[in-house]
Amino acid sequence: MEHTNNTMSRTLLFMALLSIIVVAAHARGHHKGAHGRHMTAQNVTYDGKSMFINGRRELLFSGSIHYPRSTQDMWPVLLDNARRGGINVIQTYVFWNAHEPQQGQFNFAGNYDLVKFIKLVQEHGMFVTLRVGPFIQAEWNHGGLPYWLREVPGIIFRSDNEPYKQYMQAFVTKIVQMMKDEKLFAPQGGPIILAQIENEYNHIQLAYEEKGDSYVQWSANMAVALNVGVPWVMCKQRDAPDPVINACNGRNCGDTFSGPNKPYKPSIWTENWTAQYRVHGDPPSQRSAEDIAFSVARFFSKGGNLVNYYMYHGGTNFGRTSSAFTTTRYYDEAPLDEYGLQREPKWSHLRDVHKAVLLCRKAILGGDTNVEKLNQFHEIRTFEKLGTNMCAAFITNNHTIDAATINFRGTNYFLPPHSISVLPDCKTVVYNTQSIVSQHNSRNYERSPIANNFQWEMFIEAIPTTKKMDTYQNLPAELYSLLKDTTDYAWYTTSFELSPQDLPTKPGVIPVLRIMSLGHSMVAFVNGDLVGTAHGTHEEKSFEFQRPVAFKVGTNYISILASTVGLPDSGAYMEHRYAGPKSISILDLNSGTIDVSDNMWGHRVGLKGEGMKVFSEEGSLRAKWMPLAPVPRPLTWYRTRFATPEGTGPVAIRMTGMGKGLIWVNGQSIGRHWMTFLSPLGTPTQSEFHIPRAFLNPQDNLLVIFEEEAMNPGQVEVLNVNRDTICSFIAENDPANVNSWVSRRGNFHPIVSNIGPQAALECIPGKKITAIEFASFGNPSGYCGDFVLGSCNAAATKQIVEQQCLGKETCTVALDRAMLNQNGADPCPEILVKTLAIQARCY
């Protein structure tokens, strides 16, 4: 919406009032606690250069960690790993449908304890960005909107619509008041320094025309009127009304963001995507540590003030919380993987770029900016205050193929392709985004020796006919409104008569059952026998099912188990999305095609096993379990017990040999599996599923699987998960690690005597290096977990590394040619720049 002529005056008045409010707050308090600060009141303001926290300009490195996507016992470990990774802000959404699943009935317990999570962030010495939404998308079921909202008469989501605004305002107000009551906003002494209203609304704003424009204004005004004392942001909202800050989402906001919509707002990046979420049928998603580091250095070199990694830890979509067709695993390629383990080198390479930028902090926030664009690909950005030693430089080679040597102030600097070198004193390269000098690792899934002594039993769902169904109506009911998000499954049944004259007599001609469905998937039966399965995709939920069927003379029964795989989470007019069978007909009969769509359909919501809660200890006693049949049948519940895996590390279950369904451990749903929806690579999108330690009993556990397809659980296995394979891959022309320097009181200087590249290895606390599995100095290739010797190798490398590293928790090996060649002749002098590759095992 266009701003009126007096917008500026209103904005300046608001900012003045905000300053009066926050200046009255107490001064910044002392830090205390196990890791960080217990803060007294802190004012939060901003200008066009940065945010101020208690009057001090800050550079902010933020990471998204969503409290419902991990268990409470994981939160301290996740937050500690984030803090050690250089993160000083944690960003999270608020999940409306998790907190208010039924209208007026609220849940803030267990993994949904928002207050406890925010307080824990503060205990770890970090700030919080609270994305209240309440529409969040987030690949979360229904974008965070409760299903019951869909049934409010006359409602139109995310529009200038009175019913929607009424419920949205009520929930936002409740959350804000909860935060105020717990004193969690920064001016109250809490960690929340930013809040977000709405989410990426520009994507759909045009669909609502003037109702979209007025909704943006209303949302902003409603949020600001709540007087939280910290700035509000809107991401991907070019027309964010004052004083709300418009923020960027994407992979390269340093180059794609048009900037704040007013010169007195800071540049904020709310989502720097660390990979891409995955939907069933997707191949692996990747984004390199080098590319993310480049984007971060680029953003701060161009005046950025806050970058948030989406996600820093993705976690798990437990139960039925994932959105349509989204996998149970969420952003596993983040710096902290699904299990909370450090994914290297992503975690440490980003930690190092934070340190490099912070070494430039004083110059970035206090110096004058100069841009020297050398050509299409090369530029130098400096922050400098003349007459002082305050100077920092970012030298950029944006060519994606060719390396470059760039002269800056009389010195030549070598830059690999698509890289930025950071010089905190305008002389010394402390970091290059393309040169990884930190640790690598590889994730291992290891079969538990004690947890796989399975004794499987089965319980088969009965295939209903038209008798004793819950409801009947002429046409098949729409699936979303039938299920009301209480289960994935609903039965549709009908019957019809065929005479001998209806059935074809010509050899090779068989009647065909055709079902047109709006999604998401289904299993079809005729007269109790399986006919087949079908499903849509994330991109196209609708599908057509056609199968030949041997119908019989007399009464025939069609039974369809229709299912959803999460509710939609994005797009305009979400309240008008539909699913389920739409039309059903019988083709190739002698009498022609019979349309049975309006043939009176019986409906039943949910499975019998769900109603009995056979996945729980008590409920499983109600079912009649049998030994496994020689031939598996569809719609089967499988039950077994297993011992709690040894150790304290993460646990997973690999679902090899299974099809589609859900998994429970001790009555807790760990999510949906779908092994038969293959990616273009011919493999399932997700094969291993996280079993949080918090879900396990001390010794004995109940495992229950509901399987839609005719599959046998004989290959299922419980696994221990670790990243105990650690590596280093360092070249002689790489810079030294950024931790070789510090900047104190404006004095930038080294803190080590010998500055140069070195391999560094570190096991997790409590483990030591027990084996050197690979070591080569020369031209090795490959990656952590699969290094290969090249044509050049210093023969003593492995022995030297073993001497320096075995039995230690951490070790370093300098790239010293004389030492690695044992003061002998260079075995391959023709290789001018050599590489040291090491692979070690921790135990």
C-alpha cells in the first residue's frame, strides 16, 4: 500500500516515543549463569546502520531452532552448540495449532513449553527473535493455523477479514501477554529483542487485492499497538508499514535484497537457507558451507546487521506435524543435523566466518564505507576511519570458475573462485569463504548390538463394507473436512449390483475401476481384496487411479482408505483447499461405464487400531496379535519390543523393506515413513527416523508400526548415530585459522607464534582419537569418510599424524614440508601446492 504524506511524521513520532520508553529502562546488567547472561532491562532501538541494544551497536548472528522439533532434554545441548558456533540470537516461530489444537484449549507442556525454551536461551547468553506469525508456513502442518479455524463461518485466512483478524489478534495478544507476564521482552530484562508479525505475505498479497494491502496495515498496527518495547519485523514484505522493519529471506540477500524500505531501518536477513527442506520424492538437498559463508560475508560487507540461518537445527516433524508431503526429517543439512550433532565443516566454517566478521566489528559499525569495483567480478569493500588504525576490508572474487589475484594497497591477494577474503586490518587475510581450514566429519549409522532382537507380531485392519459405517451421504465427503486433522485416514465404502449381462465375455477384456482423487494418497479394495495404491505429489496433489478388477455377478463392494500426508502450509485461500476421492466409475462393462460417485457412500474416520491405541502399552493389550504371516498383507499393525540401545548418543530406526505408514515408540509417534516414494535416484527420500532418547525407557521399549502396503518388517533395524569419523583437508596456500588473531580495544594482533595452515582434529568431550584411518600429504582427493591417495604422497605422513594425535581428544598437525617429508627429498616437487588429508576415528 502507498504511504500517505504524513507517514514520515507518524514514524518519527513513534520512534521518539519508543526511545523515551526504552531509555527509562534499567542499564545493562551483569552477566551470569552457566554459559551466559541473566539480563536486566535493555533498550532495543535501531537506525539505518544497525540495531542498538542498550545503546550499543551490535552485529547479530542468529540461528533458527524450533522448540517443537526437538525434545526438552535436547534443548540445552542444541543451544550450547549454537552458542559455541558463534550464534548470539535464537529465532523461533510460535506454533499456533500446537498450542491451541482445539478452540480455547491451550497446550504449552513438554516440547511445546515456549516459555521454558526462551528462558533457556537466555541462560545460554543469547537473544531471541520471536516470530509470532501466527501464520508461519515453516513446512509445518497447515502453516501453523489450527484446523478449527477453517470451520469458522465466513473466514478467509490472511486477509482483511473480520473473523480471521479476530482470532489472529486474540492469539497474538495471548502470546505477547504471556511473554510480558514472564518478563521475556528485553526492556523487561528478557532475551527477546525482535518480534515478527505475519510471514512472507508479499507472495500472496496480490491475490487479495485491496484486502491484502489493508491486511498488511492492520497486522502491523495491531502488533505495534501491543507495546512490546522491541522492534517488529515482516519478512519478505517490501511495503512493511513504519515502524515495522522489512526483512529478506533467501540464499543471497547480500545481492538480492533491495534493502530496507526506509533509510532509518537496518538491513535484516530473517532466513538464510542452509539447505532446502525435502518432500517425499526429492533427492538429497545440499548447500555447501562455502556458499553459505560467502553469502554471510557478502551481506555484512554490504551493511547487513543481522543474519539468521534457517535452519541452524531443523530437527524432526514428530507425529503428524509436517505439512503436505514434507518428510519427517527437517533440514537435516543444517549446521546441527537432525540429531543435534555438529555437521562439519558447515558448523565450524560458519563459526569461523562469525569470528572473522566480529574482528571487523569496530570498523563495520564505526568506519566509513568505500566500494572499489575493479570489474564485473572483483571488488573491494572497505570500512575505514581516517586518521586512526580502524580499517577492515572484504575482497571479493565473484567469478564462479576462475581464481583471481587482486592487488590491494600494494599487496597481491589470491582468491579462489566465488570467494571473499576478510582482512580485519586491511592487511591480513584471516579467513577466506572458499578455504575450509576447520574440521570435517562423517555421520555413522551403526546397528545396535542389543536392540535388534525383534519378535514381531501383527494385527490386521479389517476392510469395511457398507455396513456399520459412521456416516452416509450420496457423494464422497471432502477429506479435510471429514478428518478435521484428527488422523491421516478415512474409509469410503459403497456397493453396487452387477448382472451377468453387465460383465464382459470377450477374452482379455476386464472392467476397470477408475478413481479421480484430489489427494493425497489411497489404498483401494474391491470385495475385500487389494486392488492397488496411488498418490499425488507435493507439486500436484491430485491423481488418477485406474486398475483392472475382476468384479463378480451380484453385490460388489468398493472400499477406499483415503489419506492425507499433512495439510497445506502455503499459498492464498488455504481455507479452500480440498482432498479425497472426487469421482468413482467402472469402465469397460458390457452395459457401458457406471458412475458410482453418487451411489451413497459410507464414511469412517480413522483406523480401528488408532481408536484402540494399539501403539500404546495399554492399548496394545486390546488387540489380537498374531505371528507374522508368510505373505504380508496391507493395512497391518506390527508390534515388537526392543532393548534400549547402549550409550547416550542419538538413536534412529532404519525402515528398510517397509512402505508407507507411521511409527510409534512407547506410545509416542516419531512420524510418517514412506519408503516406496522414490526419488529420481531410485532411493527413498528418508530411510532413517529419529527416536529421541527421551522417548525411550531405561531398558525395554514398545515399537509399533502401521504399514499401509503389503510389506514385512524383517529388515527394520535400530541404530546408534554418531559423527565419530573426523577429518581435516588443508592446502598449503590456505589461510591460518581465524582463531590465530584477536582484536582488543582496537588492537588487532596474532596470538600464536607460527601463523600458517594446520590440520586440527577434535573429538566430542569424553572421546579420544583411537585410530588414524587415512593420512596423506601430497595430492589426495575425496571427502571425509572416503579419501583416496593421489599420485603424490609423503610416506611418513600416517606415522607422523599417529604420533601427534593418537590418544588425544584434540590435536593439530602443521603443514610443514620438512617435517612431513622427514627432512628428506620432496617426492613430487612438480606439485607446487600440496594438501594434507587426515581421517581419524574417535571412541
